[in-house]
Amino acid sequence: MNPTPSVVHNPAAQRFEAEVGGRLAVCVYRRAGDVLHLTHTEVPHALEGQGIAAALVASTLAWARSEGLRVRPSCSYVATYMRRHPDTLDLLGG
């Protein structure tokens, strides 16, 4: 099992990023007031199945919680992640 990737917040690009093996994986958001619209999660095909998307989404949701933001997932991966992690469902709204 690969170690959890290092996830970095890039507010200028409105995304959380993880660089693994020279490839970039991202969880993209758009902030509108106190609502964080999670619009896209992308992991390069060669890196799929290593938990990178989950690490990105977990970091994004943790940041949203720390900022007191509500979350609106328009990305299907984020919606699925939140259903699988009921402890994040209280963030839904907006």
C-alpha cells in the first residue's frame, strides 16, 4: 500500500493538489460566500486506485469545516465519498 500523498491547498487556483511521481491530482472548488462548490476531482489514470482522490477530498472537506463553510458537491466522486463517510454529511448545504 502506498503512503498517503501530501496534499497542498492552492487557493490561487481554487484547488487542493497532490503531486505523485511527477503527476498532478486535483480537487477543484469554487467558493461563493460561505458555500464551497466542489466541481471536479481528477487523478491521472496511472495513479488511480491508490487513495489519492480520497486524500484530496478528505483534505478539502477538513478545510471547509475549519473555515465554517457549507459544501455543495457537483463532482460525483465527492458526492460518493461523502455518502461513504457519514461524518462529513453535516457539511452539506448551500
